[in-house]
Amino acid sequence: MDTRVDAASGAAGVLRRDSPVSVYQQLADALTERIGELDPGARLPTEEELMEKYAISRTTVRKAIQMLADKGLLVRRQGKGTFVMSQRPVPTLNRLAPFMESFTAAGIKTVKSLLEYRWIEKDSTVPPKLRSEDNLVLMVRRAYLSEGWPYALAEIFIPSQIGRHISRADVERNSIYQVIQDRAHIPLVRAEITVTMQQPPDHVAGMLDVHGFPMVPRLERTTLGASGDVLECTVTYFHPKGFEIRADVATDASSSYA
């Protein structure tokens, strides 16, 4: 039995039971064609619609969708459906720039949500590079979402000597870089960035819906002033399916490579 994809679906082809290619692989191939015709963020048909259209089981549909999700082509949002993956934010590593700029550059319409603004005592959760005069640190926690899907969770730590100049309204409106320059009047000179894969803390796993991932990308950025003092430290956790990192690297003209 051949199940043809009708013209309304936008994908051409058949699913053949007598083919050496598995049915779920054929469905994945057909959906890949369909994905190429859709805009990022577009919603795919439901599992039930695909089951009826192709006369196949739910298991087959789920295997095909999972295959494309693993490739980063689709993202499944619990209770909402399956969507074409939007372009990924690409954090800038070769110059200082606000985090939101990476979303804008990727053409991603993103909502920045302030989750927490509070003072904490410096403890093991605070990056060790950060020094505070009175052991107090301002912690700002933000979520970045696109069409309701969480891309990243950022935790910003600011020493008290700078944080006391910063209000909740400041961080709701502007990037932390803009706030530090406008409120504390301190120039930003350079940043040290480290990218690792780590097990997400429980609150991060819940926010990003990554309970099925043992590790997630973690980017730690420490911004320094002219005298080398730490102005802020931001720890950002990314959803593994929405993260990409690039850097422009020049060769050393004085070196010889054989």
C-alpha cells in the first residue's frame, strides 16, 4: 500500500512498505521536504493528522519526528505541538556585545523575561572570580523565549559596589552592559568566556525543559574593567537544540605551519 502526500501538505513522495528504507525514515524524508518550505517557527501537523494522512502508527510518526528533532530541524513543545526550529542564536566571542544581540542577528523574535532580582550572600553558586566588598552580590536571572519556547536562562552576578547603583527597573529595560555604563559609569574593557557542557541544576532543567538531557551548554562570561576588576559575571545555560557558537580566528603570520 502506497500512501501519497497530497498537494496541500506541500511535500511530494510516497511511503512504500516494500522499500528497504524504513517507513519512519521515508516519513522523515518527506517531512524534511515540507520543513524546507515552511518558515522558522511554523507548526507541523499533529501526530494524529500525520497518522491519518500516511495510514501509519503513532510509533512510526514519533520515531520520524524524533529523528528530525535530534538533527535540530524540529522542536517539540509539550502541550503545544511540533515546530520548525528557528535559527539559533550565535553568541559573539570576538567583541563585547549584549546577549540579546545574538538573537537579533539570527533573526529570532525573542522575549526577555526578568525572573529574579535579589541580593544574595556570595556562596558556591557565585562564580569565584567575582569579588564583593561586603560579601553581597546582586543576582539577576533572565529567561529568553521565542514563541513561548525557552532558548536560554541567564544568571547575572554583580558585585555590591556596582550593584548598588542598579535598580530592578534598570535591568528590566536594558542589557546589563548598558546598565553598568549608564549607572555605574564604568567602561567595559574585555571579557573572558568559557563554554562547557554541564549537568543543568534543577531550576534550569525545569525552565528550559531539558530533563531528558544529561548535559547542556553553559557559557560563563566574566567582564573586566580597565584595572582588571570584575564588573559582572554572567552564567548562561542554553537549550541544546538552540545553541551554536562561532568565532573569527586569525592565523599568526609569524608562525610557520608545515
